Amino acid sequence: DLPSISADSAIIRLTTQPEKIEAVALNIEGKNLTESISIALGGSNPSNFTITPTSLPSEGGVLGVGFQSSELGVHEAYLRLRSRGAADVFIPMAVLVEEPTAIGSTESASEENRILLIDGQMLIVTNKGTYTLLGKRVDGKN
């Protein structure tokens, strides 16, 4: 059998918010390889991504991919997996960084924000006011 490298995901697509750290784990498998698998970042925005580790043993392992950016918009890069004798594997990555919405803020509520359940309604309490999940202000302040 020919040497080969495979991953459990052919593409990485994420949506996040400015400064939020995102992380994805990929399972990488090497078959009939005689050398370790090296991993490199390339593309238009590789500096926003991190990878751990930068090489795996010939049988493969788990690769961690991290992302963080303060800039809104789409950030693209790719992973390049290579080992002697096997075809290189490229995994494209695209992350959309957008401002949080009222609904999205429940996922990213910081320790300063509190989420309360009052009369069956979930409310988000911030240092700027109290809001429903749809962003409607309910504390009477402007």
C-alpha cells in the first residue's frame, strides 16, 4: 500500500467574535509512512492561527488548531500536512469574525455579564443594562 495522510475533517469553518479564542482538534492518520508528519500553516492570514504540535509521529495523532483575531471579516489560511513518500494534504480554514448579537452573547457572556431566568424569560444583565435575548432593553434605561 502507498503511504498516505488523512484527516477527519477536509475543511475548517468557524464563526467567532473579536478577541475570542477558538480551538479545534483534528485527528490525523498516517498509513505506511516512514517519517513523521510535518504540519505547517500557509495562506493569506496564517498569523491568526496556531497549531500544536507542528509534527506528529508517522502513525498520526491529534492536532490542535487555534484562532484569535480582533479584526472583523473573514480570515483564511490552510494547513499543510506532509511526510516523505505521501501526497501532501491541504486543509483550508476560514473563520468569520463578527460583532456579537444579542442571541450570540449568551454563548460569550463574560464574568461581568449575568444571565438570569425570570418568569420563564432569559435576561442578560450587563454593566450597560438588562436585555432580552433579542436585544430589547427591559430595565427602562436609555
